[in-house]
Amino acid sequence: MAPESALQILAATILANNFVLAMFLGLCPFLGVSGRLETAFPMGLATTFVMLIASLCAYGLNLVLGALHLEFLRLISYIAVIASAVQLVEMVIKKYSPALFRALGIYLPLITTNCAVLGVALFQTAREYDFVQSIAFSFGGGAGFTLALVLMGGLRERLALANVPAVVQGVPLALILAGLLSLAFMGFAGLGG
């Protein structure tokens, strides 16, 4: 089997293997922050940045830990890197956009526990991606996450203006939308080859 190109990995990770809509990772911020586009897009960008940092560091850590035969420290090392990157993002957003910091609320520090971010590091290690493939995978994962948040945010804003029966307002409608988006993204399943 021929190795995947970075472009194939990028396209497949954004669409066919979308972390939120195909793998069901990172659902907490997906459902919590996607109520408005003004919070969904910045949260997607922040998560993308953390995914890129986590991927770069995971690649380097994997090389170092493998050379030292300390592979058992991978998981805890990845978690420490992710927590540090989230802290950096949180400090920058708090300093330069206090309104956005307040709007994102508890979901910003919860990027640390976002399983999609940890999934990037673990999946790229398990698939033995090289450096360029790792960057493509993490950027695709972040772009797919952002796409899912923006799509859900747009749909939820639009439906807030519609006459929706009381029985499905709120969480039931959000879950129905998430299911429909997931079904739509499953149509890309053959794209990755």
C-alpha cells in the first residue's frame, strides 16, 4: 500500500474522518459553544492552534521517548503539552479579547480535556506519520473541527429564528442537528481511499 500524501491526509481528516462528525470526538465543545457563530469560529481556531502545537510536540516527544525506550511516558507527556498549549491560548485570548474570553467561558480551559486534541497526538503516533503528514493531520483535524462548529453554529442561529415545536427546542434539536450533520459527513467516507 502506497503511503498517504499530506494532501490526502488533509482532505480525509477535514471531511471523511472529521473528528467531531465521523469519530465523535470533541462533542462537549461542539454542543456547548456552537450556539452562536461569534463563539464557534474562535473556539475552532483556538482548538486548531492547540492541535497543531500538540502534534508538533507529540512528534518530537515520540522520537525522544522512542530513542530513550520510555514509550510508556507518551500519554502523560502528551497531556502535559496539551495543557501548556491551552494555558498559552487562554492567556493570549484573555489579554487581547476579554469579551471573547468571557463568551467562551468554561469551554476554553476544557480544550485541555478535549479528546479530539489528544486523539490527534495518539492517532498520528499509532499511524506512524512523518513530520509533514503529522502537520497535515493536525491542521486537517483542526479545520474539520472548526468546520463542524461553524456549520452547527450557523444552523442553530438560523433555527433560533424559526418556529420550532416546544418538544424539540434546545438540546433535542441540537442532537438532531448533530445527527443529521454526521450523516451528511458520512457521505464522504469513500473519499479517503
